[in-house]
Amino acid sequence: MFVFLNGKILTEAEAVVPWNDRGWLLGDGLFETMRVANGKTFRGAQHLERLTRGAEFLKITPPFTPREMEKYARQLVEQNQMPEAVLRVTLTRGSGGRGYSPKNSGPPTLAMTLHPLPPRNADEPLQWSLITSSFRVPAGDGLASFKTTSKLLNVLARAEAEEKGADEALLLNTNGEVAETAGGNLFWIYDDQVCTAPTGRGVLPGITRAVVLEICQTLGLTANQRILKPEQLRQAAGIFITQSALGIIPVTAFDGQPVAPSPLVDRIADAYAEMVRRESA
């Protein structure tokens, strides 16, 4: 496997960062995960635009422009011969001294890695069970707008779900409102409307989330961003999760109770798959 690190494509053994890199020590950085289909990143420009905005927020100057990163990503896909994969782009503040102060740190580190697509069984459609996590995301947190490398809360929430035999964890915010899941955005069907939590309340403005809202407009479906309590979510006519690696994931059980399949979720999933095929052709 080859890795991109600070302008060079290297073997995994050669791709080494210093022990005092602040991404390793403090989670002082950002990342983006995107689908590679037919050798092309799906909505890669949107992912890199969010990375750039996040870097501005953290006051990190990326060593490469988004256009250069897209070029290097293509080279990495070709070098690894992985036209169907998951690409992760990681940006950290770089090396620094002990302590929290970012003074005299850098230069920034930028790495890109490719990963196989999660395994899928063609005979069994992807479906997940969901439980409500005991962990909470801060409502109104400005960092929620970006994918920071500080993801311990998400790790613990996912571990909690797996310990209880579920596939994914629902994260509420500190107001007790439905926010997102440990690894994606959440949608639900209510009165033939496709609903999701509004951003600005501890919710990451996901790229796949934005694509689904775009699909709803194309299909003539009513999309609504609304605040919801978990007990109201149990009344939904359908629930699904969105993420870049897997796309649309229907939820079949929530907190141990079955969730009925929704034809609207199937329509959105089909439209999403077609959009990926079309834009990667």
C-alpha cells in the first residue's frame, strides 16, 4: 500500500510523522473521508472545501491547495490501483512543543491514505440497528461544523453500541435533541417528509447529508430540518443514516424496537447510487 505524505507518495513503512506531531499528541487537526468510485472522488471538491474552511477556523495553513490535493489523490489511486475505495485526507498543525499553545508549531502535516470499501454482501442489503448513546455532543459547538481529529466521544459511542449488539449509536446533544450518529448524519421520514436535524446544534453538515437534500429536491420530496426528541423519533415511518463511505444506510431497529422499511428511503438510496455512478463515469 502506498501513502501520500507531505508531497510524496511513499510506502506505508516510509510514511512516518514525528512523535511530536500535534495531531498525534493532541488531536490538533482535521480529516475528510470520501468515496472513490471509478477512480474519482465523489464530491471531492465539497469535502476539500470543508477541510479548507476548517483549517481557516483552526488557523492552520494547508501545504497544498484543494486542486493540488485532488491531483495527488488521483495519483495515489493510480499508484495503488484502487479505483473503488475510501480516501482519507488528514491535516494536522504539525510538530510542536509540549503543551496546548500552538506557538512555534509546524509546518503542517498532510497525509492521504486509501482503504478498501467496507465489505458488502450482494444478497443482503446493508441495514443497521441503532441505539441511543449515553454520550452527548455539545449543542452550539463551533467545532461541530468540521471533522476534527479529536473523535474520542464518537469512538466511545460506537463502542457502547457494539457492546449492546447494535451497529451504530445515536448521539443526542446537550439539550437532549437528536443530533447525529457516531459516524454519520441521521434522517427520518415523518408524514411523507424527509427530515434531518438542523446544523448549528452539534450536527456536522455532512457532504452526503447535503447530497440527500439535493436528491429530495430533484425527486420532488419535501425535506425539512427540524428539532426532534428521541421519543418522537420512535414514531418515524423510516430512519436512515448517511455517510461518505457507505452512502445510504437504512435503520431496521431503534433502541430494540423494529423500524418499518420505507419506500422513500429506497427511492433516495437508488437515486444516490445513480448519482455516484453518473458523476464518476
